[in-house]
Amino acid sequence: WGTTLTNMNEVFSDCQDNLVAILRRAIIDFGINHIETARGYGSSEMQLGVAFKQLFAAGEVKREDLIIQTKVAPEESPDEFRKNLEKSFEMLQLDYIDLFAFHGLNGDWQWEWMFRGEGKEDCWDVIQEYKAAGKIKWIGFSTHGPTSVINRFIETDKFDYANVHYHFCGSYTASGDGPGHIGNISCLRKMKERDMGAFIISANDKGGKLYAPSSKLRSLCLPECEPMAYGLAWLWNLHTHDEEMAEAHTLTIGAARPSDLDQLAVAAYMQSKNLMLSKVQSVSKKIQQAQVEALGQEWLDSCYDGIIKGKDSKYMIEHNQIIWMYNCIKAWGLLEFCRNRFNTFVENTKKYNPSLTHDENIDKIGRRPWGFCPGILPDANKDYFSDDLAGVPEKNRTRVKEAYEFVIKWCSPKSPKTQDNAEQKDDTNGEGNKAATEMEMEVPEEYQTAYEMKPWKDYPDRTYPY
């Protein structure tokens, strides 16, 4: 994240060669023609720009055969936004971009940055200039925000597409949010009504960390297919199992080496031959049965009643995600996935000052693009039923309290030992971790990681666990 590398002299040659090899495998061998990046993705635009130039010059790939997307976060200052956008064009070395997305529309304050009106220049005015000049073809937005915020932007009827989270296991930060607690499927349905493109973010990561699945999830997917194939095919066939036939048009996949694409390409080939739908239906039946067996239908039908999101919380607590994590671990063993999600609360809590107001806290860390999205740590010792969770039905309160204790115990940075985390350091100062730090237990086999496809876990700027 950020821009720690500023020129190609800082990029190792074998790293750049690997990127070019991945692009060759994706574009030439498998026909993957949509390449996505962002101004905020470290050196991604810079490295892709050099790789594109190499492949175009050699005649291996034609520019017109690719759909290239980048994303730039909106700014309060239109001039600053224009400056960042120009940097993206400079790094990508392209005359035009097929798809441009406003990156991270997660808060209502970004509405003012986008659509000031009253004759005042805003970020929408800037992007319209680029579209009129032929430098951008289609305009969308990406988001990790609440369902209400996403739908507000969709309902402007200004966007051609949106990048959102929606997966077999939930809607990431928007799980349990929105009308009827159905999460971002409500957004996808609105997008279909408006003939918008539906781009699903991070299906293999935020959709359950499927490249390192739990033993239980893998057992539920086999023998029909591996979890990554199921996660993608569930989305490819969304229109067959959503009651309003919402659609997912584009899914992102990541690769650290060319061979990472192979399993996904095989699944795509099988989908093209109508061989995946029956597998999806079979696995989905087992997935749903596991939910009911682990949690009970009554809980599944009412678990989000009275549960609110961080934007509505007095304490910026993502109550909805705590319930979601509890359900994911109990039903499918997604412990490592939920630990990664929980760690975002840990990091946000380190920056949070309870003596400040919400707005003061958000201003302190900056409103672009996250602004404490998705929230901070819950306190295991606090009674949230007196304020935030006052709307939770009495019959659910004992179970909700159990869910909070369970998630805090298992997902806090120093949590029960597994092969993956036995050597991790306890580096959190957040509240609510006492239950986890004072005990070490063996993790149930079904919660353990079945296999790990990452060739390495560390990022250049941070080491695992992150």
C-alpha cells in the first residue's frame, strides 16, 4: 500500500520478470483480458506500465485487446485529485484507460467531494473532463463501505459499474447490513436494474481466504471441487440462485506466480462447458447444511436483528462483523480468514482516541480513503445492550454475548496455537484481549488451514501476521 517504491531501479529484475510471466500466462494462454490496479497499490501501476510497454512493443499483446482499470481515491481538493489521476496515467504509460473507478467510496463525506454542485468544481467534474477528452471510457467506483452508502452512489445513475464485495460467505464489511440484513446483494440487484457492470472484489481473499482454506471448508467442497473453484463458480452462477437473478460480471483473481492461475483457469473452462453449476449446487447444499447444524436455523434467521455497523455505533464498533465472524468460524471453520479481518480492528484501535468525537478521530487519521473503515475493537467487558445494541431482541442477547467472547478469544492476535500462528508475537494494545492472552488451547482440526498457496506471507512493507 502507498508508494514506497518510486522508480523501477528499486524493483528487483526477477520480480518484474515474474510479473511479465504472469501477464503472459493470463492474457496469452488463458485469455484473461481485464487487468485491474490502483494509484494506492504501491508500485503496481508503475510495474504494470513497464510490463504493458514491453508486451505491446514485442507484439505479444495488443492494447485494444485489453480492458485496463485503475482506481484513484477522491479528494476534498479537485486539484489534488487531478494531480493523482495524472500520476496514474504517467505510471501506466497509457493514452487512455478503459475503466476508471473512484477508489474507496466508504463514507458519506465523500459525497461532497464527488458532487458539490452549486457551480463548485468537484472530483466528478474532473473525471468528466478526462472522459470528454477520450482518456477514460467508463466510470465506476469501488467500496468497502456500508450498504446504504453503496446504494446511495448507485442511485445517482451516474456510474457505469461498481466494485463491491459479495461472496458465498457474506459481504465482508457489509455482512448483515442493509435492508433485511442481506448485505450487498441489495446493491447487485440495484446495479442490475440500472444495467451497471458488477465487479466483485477479491473473491479468493475477502471471500473466505480460499487460497488457504480451512480443513472444514475444503471437506465441504470436496469431491466436487476445491474451495477457490467453488467461490468463483458460486459467483459466476449467481443469477441462478439469487431470487432476483442478480449478476456478477467480473471477478478479481490474484497471482504471485504464473501457476497460481491454473486452478482458476480450469474452473473457468468447466464453467464455459456448463460443468460447474451442478457442482456449485451440490457444494452449496452442504455449505448451508453445515451452517444450520453449527448455528441453528432460528439463529441464522435473526442473528443480525438489532445489530448495527460502525458508522452507527457510539464507539465505532463493527458489531455486524463480529456476528459474521462468529458464524463463519462456527459454520465453516474460517478461523484464519476471520483473524485477518479482526486484525483491521486491532490496527484501527491503535489510532483511535476515545476522548475525541467520531469526526475528530476520522480527521486525525485522514478521510481518504478509509476513515476507520471498517471499525475498531469491541471490548469484551462492556455491556453494549445499554446503547449500541439496545435493539437486539432479548432472546438473542445471551447468544450475541457468546459470539463476542468467542470471536475475541479466537481472533485476537495472540490466540490459540495453530501451525500458522505458533510463533506470532503479541503486538496489540487493544482492549478485550485478556481472554485470549491468558490461555493457549489447541485449535480444532476443522478450524486449521488445509493448505496454503502463498509462496510467502510477508509483504515488502510488513511481515506476517498483518
